[in-house]
Amino acid sequence: MIAIVPRLFWVGWKFHLKGLTMSSFFLLVSVIQPLIFATIAYYMYEAGAREGTLLYVALGAGLMGMWSSTLFGSGGAIQWQRWQGTLELLIGAPPPFIFTLLPLTLATASIGLYSIVATLLWGGLLFDVPLSIEHPFLFAVSLPATALALGLLGLVLASTFVLYRQASAFSNLLEYPVWLVSGLLIPISLLPGWVEPISWVLAPTWGVKAVRESALGGEPLFAIGMCLLLSAIYLVIGWFSMANFERLARKQATLSLT
Amino acid sequence: MTEVASPTSPRTLARVFFLGGLFSYRALFNWITPVMYVTTMLGSPLFQILFFAYLGRFAGLQDDTFFVVGNAIQVSAMAGIYGMTMTIANERQFGTLSPLLATPASRIALFLGRALPVIVNGLVVSAFGFAVGLLLLDFTLEWSAVPPLVVVVVVTVASCTALGMLLGSIGLRARDVFFASNLVYFLMLLVCGVNIPVETLPDWLEAIGRAVPLTHGIEAAREIAAGAPLGEVSDLVWTELGIGVAYAATAFLLFRLFEIEGRRRASLETF
């Protein structure tokens, strides 16, 4: 069983990445929507005379897209399998269900990398944003670390949202609050003090810190470390939640109920 | 033998308009369940308003009033754009379009009746947006400004719903109209003066903004919130209304065109 796990991950991740890339909805969420928000923020900053923040905006808007694709992709992951009638097959297959679900949630976060590329290109081509990265190696490390942390947060979402029939309702609800409290475009210090501890347990907070500090200058290692630490915590939570869901669904015979 | 009422009798027209509209809303509006309604139609607008108000504070662009008024009106597009698209285009998605078009019911009553519940819904969402601003942000409103503001918001929400009608009509033919609905919703945040004064946008973006619903209504609402009487913004309100009528007329023409074409090519419910 152990020997097939890497292959299962690789094939599953690639399969879902291709599927999500072909979806017009995910194209909108991961490419077009971040570009629109980046443009709004750019004009707001320009009209408000806040200078020197264009790369800051481009990276923040890119992370916004990554969060949206993770939220909508992972939040509805199990529900989609239900609608397509593939959930029983995946649960019944020999590998533990988490090994087939995790590549999907990682893929939803991975297509968020399109957002970063899109907003950086947008900044460079349309607004002459200088693409000078202060720590190129750390920038290259911070991106997959962020995608990993968001993908594992996606596993937590997938395994908890599945308990509710209206999972997409929670997805619609959680997009703006996480953009707001993670400091993607607005510094957390501007928000009420009680928001800050909430931001600490959210992967996008550390992801954007890691990406920004490696691009704009700073000490991104701590933020990268926090991404990895949160990934481990999310994995444990997701593992237990998924096991609980599987046990309840088998016991109550609700696997295929939509 | 029972006498069949004429499809053009006032009573039948009123039934198709009011009851048909209500039934279609209950059947085709995907977010009708309480959980879905509260999270999507109220929760999401709540955080949208907070997000842009704080972004505005950080950018140093305008005060909270600017963002509360802009976003409280724009969030009505949750109903006006998504809701209206659903209540027309979902007839095709759910396979009820052919039976509907087989009836002799007046098409104009059928079409416009679907807009009424959506407009009421949009007004609820918009009122909630203003309440969020009053309770959570630095936004105040004189009591005397409320009646003219209601007039402006009603016109603007109706106008926005007309754009939703257009998208819904396109949904009778297009494969994935919800992509367009999402795109339009987000583009409104950029071009309609919701968060950025339209005059600060590049000329071509400003021109787009001036040609679509919301822009003039939001401008009028901001002036009223600042203390202007309704008479002073009447030009903006009439322009907003005119734009809405133009979009509604185009939407109805497309609806009829796609019905006739769909019958001719036997393609009403094909994808």
C-alpha cells in the first residue's frame, strides 16, 4: 500500500489540476477575479495617493485568488463526488479515502498559483510594476509552501463542510472574511485587535507574509515555517474529520445522499 | 363546458405576472433555502462592505460613506444579476422551458413577472447593506434623506435587474451563462463607481461604466446621502431609469428571438 501512495498523489493531483484548469468557473476564480480585484485596488491606491504598493497589491490579489480557488474547490469537493456518483467508488477503493481526496484539495490550491502569475503579469504589462524579487530562492520556496498550507486547509474545509448539505453556502460566506482578516490587501493592524489572533490560524496570513517578504524584502523564513507548521496541524485535523465523516456515512448509509 | 380565459385578459395577465413570477422565483432561485439565503444574500454582502470600507481607509481614498453607499447598492446585484439570471436561464437548465413556451401566456407578463420578486429581494439586500454601514461603520444618514434614497435605490435595483434579465435571456441560448453573471458582478465593482470614482478611471472604462446600470444611481445616492434633495439628482435618476428600460427592452427582444429561433431549430433545451 505504501508503495502506491506517491503515484496515487501524483496521478490524482495531475488529474484534478487538468480538470480544474478546464473549468470556466475556476478560470474565473483563479485568474479573472484576482485581476479585477488587483485593478480595483490599484486605482484605489492611486486615487488615494498611496505610493509604492503595486507589487504589494499584485501579490495580495494573487493570494486572494488562491484562497478563492481553494475555498470553492475544496469546500465542495465531496459534494461534487456525491453528485457525480463517484463518492462510493472512492470510499470503497482499497486506499484510504484521504489519499484520494488530498490530491484534489492540493490541486485546488495549486491552481491558485495561476492567480499569482496572472497578477504579476498584469502588474508588469499594464502598470509597469517592477518584477524585482529580493530573495528569488525563498520566493520559489514560499509559493509551494503556501499552496501546501492552503491545500491542507482545503482538506479541513472538505471534511467539515461535508457534514452540511448546503456546503456552497459556507463557501460563498467565507471568501471576503478571510481576504479581510488575512492581511491580503489590508494590513491586519488596521482591523480591530480581536481579529489578529484569528489571522494567526489561517494559512493565507502566513502565505502572503512569506511571499511578500521574499519578494519585497524581509525575513520570510518564519512565515514559511508557519505555513509548514499549520500544514501539519491541518493534516491532523483533516485526517480525524475525514475518518469521522467516513465512519458516520458508512454507519448511517448516507454516502450517496445529496 | 368551462370557459377558458383569454391569455390577454387583464385577469390572466395579472395572474401570470404576479403568481407566475412568484412561482418561478420559488422554483428557480437556487438560494431560496434559509441557510443559503442568509449566507449568500446577507453574509457575503456584509463582508464585502466591510472589506471595501477598510480597503478604502487603508488607501486613504474616501470616507466610509462613499463605500457604504456604493457597495450597499451594488450588493443588490446578488439578486438582480444572479437571481434574475437564475429565474430565466434555469427554465432551460431544469428542463421546464419547452412546457412553459407551449402555453399561450403573454410573454411580456411572463418575462416581467419574474423580475418583481427579484427586485424586492434586491431591495432587502440593499437595505441590509445600509444597515450594516449604520451599525458597523462610520456612516450616518439623516432621516430626511431616507425617502429620496429609497426612490433612487428602487430605480437602481430595477435597472440592475434589467441587466440580469439580459443575461437570463442570453442564458436561453448560451452554454454557461453563469460565467457571464459572475464576470458582470465583479466588473461592476470596478466600472460602476462602487469603490472608485468613475472619473478617475481611464476614459474607456469610464465609458463602459456610464453605459451600464448602477453607475448613475450610485452617484445620485451619494449626493442624497450628502444632503442633496431629490430634485437636484433627478437627471441622474432619469438616466439610470432610461438605461434600465433600454436593457429590459433588449432583454425581452432577445427572449423572443431565442424563443422563435429555438422553435424553428428545435433547439430550445439543447446544450
